[in-house]
Amino acid sequence: MSGMYFLIDYENVKENGLSGFEHLTSNDDVLIFFSESTSKIKQGVWKKLCDTGCSIEICKLAKVRKNGLDFYIASRVGEIVAQDPSERIAIISGDSGFMAVVDYWQKCRGNKYSVVVGKTISMGIMYSKENSQRARCIEEFRKKVDIETAFQTYQKQTMLKAEIKTLLEGSNYEDKVDDIFRFVEESSSYREKYLGALKRYGRKDGLNIYRFVKKVV
């Protein structure tokens, strides 16, 4: 999967704009544009951002000027496109004025998704119409569900997990309750559960675990 450039208007979105950083990869580039008044970030957030393996750059406003960082960001978009016209860029900001930058590059490049604006990294990925697993994960996470239906599913899952825990008590697998529960949830048919158990836990343990879970599903 090819990466993206994420230009963070940190003065505007602050740490909230980094929401979704867990979807970043070593193919992505994150550029943080900030000023003296917004020069702090939580240490834990910074560490997790670095741990994604993405490339990180920072750009501090040299002199306080009206909309100074906005012009920095717009200029950087031009630099990136000049280096490689095929690059995809997400401006992370809540400033609707950046839509003028989007309009310009849509006209120049003939691609309405090559430069996008979103308030978070997640939204930047989603708005770019990227065909990837991370985009599908974000879309699934943002999907709205009926609260009552979701609660009924939660109750069924809680009961199933309790049954599996009771079933495995005193066995060699009682410390694997959470993993076995996830495995059962991911498998739709008995055949999938059987083959999956053998693959996941080996022939001997897999067969034993399958016999256990077959009693409750």
C-alpha cells in the first residue's frame, strides 16, 4: 500500500487531529505545523506516533503573522506535488479555508481525492477514498448501530464468554479464555472452527479445544 502525506495544522486541531495515528505505517509522512503557543504534546502521544514507523517532520512558525501556518501548509502541498505529482495529501485541519487548496489541486490534477481536508488523521484517510484495510477499519469503526441491537449482541457475547470460561476451568486451556473466545467469534461455521482450531493451536490442542467449544456454540 502506498502511503500518504498528512499535514497537521496543529495550531488548529492540536492533539485531537492526531486521532487515528494507529493506522499510520512506515509508508506515511506526517508533517506537524505549529507555533510557539501550541508547541506542546503529550509524551505518550508522541511516543505512540513515533512507534507507528511513519516519517515525521516538524515546522514551527518563524514569525507571528495572520494565517501564517495556513500559508506554510499550502506552500508545502505545492512542494510535495512538484516532487511527485502522484502523491496523496491530507491536510488535517478544521479550517474550511483549506478547501480552496483542495479546489485548486482538483482542477490541476483532475483527481478529486488527491488532496483532501479532514479534522483527524482517520478522516484524512477516509476522505481520500483509499482502498485499503485501514480505510475499511475506520469505516467500520464509524458505522452507526442501533443501541438496543448492539446491547443484545453484547449480552450474548458476555454469556458465551462466561460459558467458555466455565467449560475450560481446570483444563490446560483455562488461561486462554479470551483468545479462544475471539477465535470462536471470528469463525462462522463448525468447519471453520474445526480447521481454525487445528491451525491456531496445533492438531492435539486444537482438537481438544474444538471439542470444548462445540459444546457451547
